[in-house]
Amino acid sequence: MTIAITGGTGFVGQAVLDEAARRGRAVRALTRREQKPREGVTWVRGDLAATDALQQLCDGSAAVLHIAGVVNAPDEASFHEGNVVGTQNVVEAARQTGTKRVIHVSSLAAREPSLSQYGHSKRLAEEVVQVSGLDWTIVRPPAIFGPRDTEMFELFRAAKWRFVPMPPPGRMSVIHVADLARLLLDLTQADAPDRIFEPDDGRPGGWSHTDFAKSVGAALGKAVYAPAMPAGLLSAAAKLDRALRGAKAKLTPDRARYMAHPDWVSDPDKHVPAELWQPQISTRDGLARTAAWYLEQEWL
């Protein structure tokens, strides 16, 4: 049962490929550039705009796992092209090749589409999947962390210096990338169509921003100061990051808007049924493993 995967070279996608290898699952993965051979993986050259490559990707696959997307873009049109049009192309390729099942990786940001261009594009992409005529499952991960991540890494780098500025007071859910990878692969075989799931680490009510920042510090053996930044200051910091790092900025104005939202806790009514999947990695343990990986790779 071959699985088609978009985004296989990214942070989440690499974790999925690792888990697929552990399970002996055959994978066909989309890539924009040449990749080293990997046992069990057939690389398909192309991107989300390449119709022929997407059909080759999906042809004969039991399911398509659509992970690829745009999380940082300079304007609304770029978000729309990467997240909405890209999803339309994947869905159409699945229909054309007879692939009946799609697992779509969305984001909790899709719950609040008015807050950001990113969240709006992810909500529209969900709607594309929902009207596709395919068996679908949508997964809205919360903040994802783990080895190889370059986004949450910013918190670890700040924690090294014991100063971790956080968004305005609020709460958030998180999930380790390995737990998310297990869920995504489980869903390629599970009978759970036409559902939206919001998985997390199993911590009821999520984490306060301050508690999570302190846990990141503890993973590095540091006691950190984690002040809450007012929304206005967060917005100003985003503009400064854009000015200094340009397209490589991590804190963009668009991201600052949804970071200032006080509730990014996974909805208990959308939790994955326990008989289907449960998280296995506690967040504190996962943060410690992640910190160790960053140190081993000399990122910190």
C-alpha cells in the first residue's frame, strides 16, 4: 500500500518518512530538487504546480498525505498560491488517478481565518478538501516541535541566553513531531473519513505561554525570564525582523497577528479517539530530546 506524500523533505515530512521506514511502508514523495536515495522512498521530481508530477505521485497510491504548504509568505497571493491552489492541484491529481483518500495537514490557524493571511489560506484549503468528493481527514496540528525544526528553534536559541519574550498572555497546545508523524500514518489506514482532528500532547487545557517558555529553558538547564509582549510591541518586533532579515524573517507581521490571539488550545471535541491514536512523548521529555539534538548538531 504505497502512500503519496507532499512535503516529504520538510520538518514534518521527514518525520513521516522516518516513521514509514520503521513500519516498512512504501512511500512516493514529491520533491523540488534531487534527493539522496532512501530505502522505501520513491522520489518524484516536481512541485504543487506540476500536474504531471502530482499525477505520477498519486497514481496507484492508497492515500495521499498532503503536508506541503506555505507558512511564511510576503503577501496574500503567495499564501493563496501555495496553500489553496496547491491543495486544489493535489486533490485533482488524486481524483484523476483514482486515489480515494486524502489526509490534509492544516493548522489551528484555520480556526480563526480573519486573524491572518496564513490562517485564511489554510481555511480555504480545508474547504477545497471538504468538497473534493474524496474520503478526507483534516488534521490541525498545534505548535509542532522536535529535531530539525527551524521555527520553534527560535525559542531554544533565546532560552540559551535566559531571555524568552513571549506573545501576550494566552494558552497554547503543542505536539512532538514524532507523535504527529505516527498519527498521520495511522490515518492512512484508519476508517475515519470526513473528520477534522486537533491533536496535541495530551495536556488538558494546553500550556500558558510562560510555562511553555520555562519548560524550553529547563530543557537546556536554564532558568529563563519569559515576559509577555504587548500586541503592539509584538507587531513592532515583526516589522523590525522583516526589515533586518527580509524574506528570512521568522516573526512576520502576519504571524504576529495570530500569535497575539489568546487561545491556541486544541479543541477537546476534535481530539483523536483514543482507540485510534494517543500521544506517546511527554512535552518535557520531548523538549529535552530536542534540545539535545540542537546541541549535537551545533545549532546552539
